Amino acid sequence: MATKRRLTPISELVTLAGKRALITGSSAGIGRAIAFRFAEAGADLELADISSPCPSPVKKELEGYGHEVNTYRVDMASDEALSALWEKLAGREPDILVNNAGIYPFKNFLDIDDAFLKRVTDVNLHSVFHMCQQMIRRRQKRGGVIINISSIEAILPVTPGLIAYNISKTGVIGLSRGLAKEYGRRGFRINVLLPGGINTPGTRAVAKEIAKFKLSLLKTGYEFRTRLPLGRNGQPDEVARVALFLASDLASYVHGALVPVDGGFLSA
């Protein structure tokens, strides 16, 4: 008689207990939501952001889960700042890296100069390259999980004025899939999240600017909403839940994947 195979309990698969996670762009929006879900799952947190370190009430709330929470003010466009961050983490390198930090300034393609393009790609792409390189270099014998945040704009450009952003987020996909090919057998599991139509402080600020000064983009916003199969925008926590799945052993055989969290937009 065949022995019944024991399934690993869900509680053991979804936990991040004993893991340390480094999350960039973590003071608001998607990054903040990921921090809370990871803390709930048992992870110690290293939180990096260009703004002031994670506000003390938020840090205190995260510490309420009973795990270590450290915050860092980091300019993601600076190689020196990123290297300094990893030096601070020496001896406690994260098991999980979430590259979430990003900017999306609008500019007409014909008005983009080298300085503007460099700033966007430095934050959105070069920092991801640098962070992944540091993670893999410092954890070569231990492996780890890398989750890179791209965008539906990298697959299907929707909004005028985001050419530099589109370039950077498409690059994140190419980087991630290349690393997945090269480092999967070395213990690294690497995936990409593609959020779209998520209500965050950043997207709400952009929407206000569009309403004031870029009325031509209102049509784009209307068309986006009417195309959404779920008929609504998403919340940061809805992205965070998928990030938790990818970070946990629930996703032990998910590697090199592009995972949309977009209400079905790319499928419509």
C-alpha cells in the first residue's frame, strides 16, 4: 500500500518567520503595504526610502508584530548610498529583497533631455540592478528571493508622457528574467510584479496634476477605467498580498515570472 504523502501545512508555507526582508520605497503606497504584510507573516524588516525614515508611528506599529524593524534614508539614484546601505547590513543580509522604489515624472518625449532620462533610469532601473547585484554577491552561498516591481506600462504603454518611465520599467523586466536564467540553480528565486491602476499617494498626486494642467490626459484616464474588467482601481494591499505569496514557500516553483496585479487590464 502506497504511503500517503504528507502535504506541508499552509501555515508553514506562508510564514516568513526567521526571514529578513529589505524593501525599498517603503514609507508609503505599495512598499508600505508590503512591509505590513511581511511583518504580519513574521519577517524582520529593513526599510529604505528617499524620504525621512519610516515615520515613527508606522515603525512603532510594525514593531507591534514583535519583529525587528530598521529604517534608512537612502537616495536610490546614488550608487554610494546603496553601497553604504549594504555595508550597514553586513552580517545580516536580507533573505528577501523587494525593489519597489520608483518615480514617474511626466515629460513630452521631445522635451526629454539626458539629465531627465538619467534621473528616471537611475532610480527605476539602475538602482534595481545595483541592489540585485549586491544581494546576489553577498548571498552567493545562501540564495534568496528577489521581487522586482515593474509596471503594466512596461508591457502596454497607456499614459502619454511616460516614455522614460516605460524604458526603465521594461529594463526591470529584462534584468529580472536574465537573472532568473542565470541564478535559479544557485538558490535565487526571482520574479516581477506588474501593478496597474493602484491607488497610492503618488498616483493620486499625479491624478490631481493631470486634472489641473494636463486635461488631455483625462481621456486616457477614462479609457483606462472603462477597460478594467474588474471595474475599479486596486489597493496597495492587493499588491502586497501577491508579494507575500512570491516571497513565501507557497511560490517555491514560481521563478522568472511576470505577475500582473492590474484588475485584468492586460487581458482585456
